[in-house]
Amino acid sequence: MTVEANTLRGSLYGAAAMLSVGSSAAVSPLLTGYPLLAGQAWRYLVAGLLLLLAGRRPALRPPRLAGRQWARLVLLAGTGMAGFNVCLLHAVRYTSPSTVGAVVGAAPVVLAVAGPLGAGRRPSARIAVCAVLSTVGVFVVQAFGGGSAAGLLWALGALACECCFSLLAVALLPALGPRRLAGLAALLAAPLLALAAAPAEGAGALRLPSATELLALGYLTLVVTALAFFLWYAAVERLGVDRAGLFAGLVPITAVLLGPLLGTGGLRPSAVLGALLVTAAVVYGVAAPTAATAPATPPPPAAPHGRRGTPAPPAPGRSR
């Protein structure tokens, strides 16, 4: 597969994953009356099993990971999966879905800097600028949104967990691959949520969902968890965490557009303007050349007098 085709496929994966996650901000208010932790525990259990059983080769055999890798996997499950969704569902109880999506959409700035630094390389100036522009668009949406301080704090918690979801996965992708990584992390998140549900929700955790709640849980399980998590890790694998991270800015777009359609939020011109700015930043940033696509340095001029094997002196201003 060529570099351009790989970038295109990774971009499609990243866009689809983040649009799916953004849609959860509009669907989650339908679950405000349902036991939060218990519902998420069932969601991750089912999604994890679906991911590990999907494909021609079921990935049920325990992977061979070092102790440090298992610790990273558990931390990823506790923050990037369980923690993110708990924060998200709490946030929409206190503020609008578009505001929640806007705050989480600030993740590109963190990933554009932290991703390359974690890999021991310098952040790309172009991607960093696009991440800042994406965040400006996010704050255009957020500045005119309603909500309380509690909602903003929960949304910031979701933002931190969203960044952990990508940054902690980078070192695990070579050993596990996107599907297995997403499935194992989801299965680990399920008991963490179930343990928290027992003291927090008591017998109410066993309440059967209504028809509306069951549909919402089914959507979050199949689309926002199983499908989106797999697609996101496939995008990170192909694009790198910094370029893939730009797609996190698409979360507000889905939250803004789906909120009015589902009756869980309103549509404002400022939100549309911010979403368009985020989209432009994502497109320009993902198109940045990578090491594999950057123009090659032209070879040094041939040695004078036709002597082979004798290097010519370096051109002025060019390092050797």
C-alpha cells in the first residue's frame, strides 16, 4: 500500500471514529435516568467480546505481554475507556452536549505535542498550528454554550481521559493490533465499572432498561465502543498519534449537528462556525508530509573531473 493510500485510509478511519464518539454526546442524555456505572459495565463487556470474536481469527487467546505492558493496558482501560465515558455521562447532566463535545475536542493540542515527545521526536510545527486552530474552533463553540462549572469540570476530565486513550495505546499497538487492543481494554474496563457500580448504585444497578434506554445502550455498545475504538486505533497505527489526534476536533461537529436532531441540544451559528474551523484545521494538518512522503534531499553534485568515489565538498549552508 502506498503512503498516500495509507494516509487516506487512516484519515477515513479517524474521521469515522471521532464522528461516532461525538454522536455519543447527543445520545447520552437518553441514559441520565439509568444506572450509570452498571450500564457502562455491560456495554464494555459486550463490545469487548464482539471485538475479540470478530474477524476470521478470533483473538481470545491471552496475549504474551510483559508486566509493564499489562499495567499500561489496565491504565488505558481505566482512563481512556471507563473514565472517559463516566465523565461524559456526568458532564451532559450539567451542560449541553455541544459544550461537552467542544471541550473534548481540545484533545488535538495535547496529542500534537505529547505524542511526538513521547516517541522521542520534535512535534511538527504544521500539525501543532493546526491543533491550535482546531482548539480555537472548539472554544468558539464552547464560549457561547450554556452549562455549569460542574459540567465543565466533568468535561475536562473527559478530555484528559480522551488523551490517555490514545497516548497509552501507542506502545501497545505493535504487540496487539487495533482490534485486539480495543477488545482487551474493553473487557478490562467492564469489571472496573462493575466494581464501582456495586457500592455506588446498589440494587438499582440491576434495573432493566426501558426500550429507549436499551436502544441507546445498544448504539453506544456497537457504534461508539466496538466500531469506533477499533477504527481509532487503526487510524493511530497508520497516521501516528499526532496526526490522528487532529480528528478529535471532529467531536464537536457531530455533537452540534445531532443534538437538535435528537432534541437533546440547540444549534447556534457560532457552533457551526467553530465546527467549520475545526474541519479546515484537520484537513490541512492530516495533509502534512511525513518522513516517508517528504521530498528527498537532492544528491550532492558529482565529483569534479569524473573521479568516482571522491565526494564533492558540501554546498554552502548544507549539513553533511
